[in-house]
Amino acid sequence: MRDRENEFGYDFKKKVGITKSSIYYHFATKEELISRTFEHIFRDHHFTAYFDTESANKDNFAEILLSGGLSMLPSGGEEYRSTLRVLSEFAMLAERDEQFRVPFLRIQEDFVTGFVQLLSKGAEFGLIASSTIGVNAAILALLIDNLSRCKMMKMDLEYELIWEEAVRRMILREDHQ
């Protein structure tokens, strides 16, 4: 156990305030611990926490899409490495067990639905092609999810530029309307 503690660069008892074995006093299984940790970490992770669809208008629509997506990208600090570890464990469990797959899919569906609603407003303003709303909503949801994961894994990418380019390609220019 000592080797594993050193592997992560800290003494678990000092960091958390309890011994590893006492965790099972509160959680019956590793799966329950991961599930509850996932719920805690992602309880405020929903579309409306990042994107203000209600205040969107023709003048600020692009900015709402751009800034909302950029605010979702992790800063890369220690807390995000921990989040990535929980997310990775949860993703592995979700592949095998419906109990873990459902919350994972619920989050993704919330973002797709949110993007559909926001892009629909953009279509009302004449800024988004109404025929591509569903596909573009899925593209944005998948893109921001993958950009966030890549950033947490410290991949060297131009995250802001990638997000900005995806958003700009969806917004109709006046000469193409």
C-alpha cells in the first residue's frame, strides 16, 4: 500500500483525513464509492451552468456559444487530474454496467438537448441553418466533451481555437443566407 501512496505523491491519510480501509465504513463497494464520487463531482455539470440560452439574442448569440464552451474547458489543475481519474473509472464501469451508463448518457443528452435549444434560437435569428440543428448540436456536445478530456490529459492542442472554429463554421455569414 505504501508504494501506491508514493505513486500518487501523497499520504492518503494525511490528504483525506481517514485511512483507506475506513472508506468502506461509508461505502460498501468500490463501485458505490465511484458512483457517489461521480454524482458529487458532476452534480452541477449541466448545460445551463455554462450556456445562457435565455438571454441569447442576435447580437450576443455567437459570444454565448463561444464563451460557454470555453468556460467548460478545465484549467488543468490538480482537481482536474482527480476528476479525470474518476471519469475514467466511471467510463470503464459504464461500458459493462447499465447502472453506470445511465448517468453518463444523461449528462451527454442534457448537453445535446441544450445545444438544440440554443441553436434553434440561433436559427430564429437567422444565424444557424435550421436544417442542421440536430447534427450541429451533437457535434458541439461531442467536441466539448472530447476537448475537455484531451485537456485534462494534457494533450498539446489549440483548444480555444478548435472550439472557436467549430462555432464559427456553424454560424451563417450574411453572404450565405
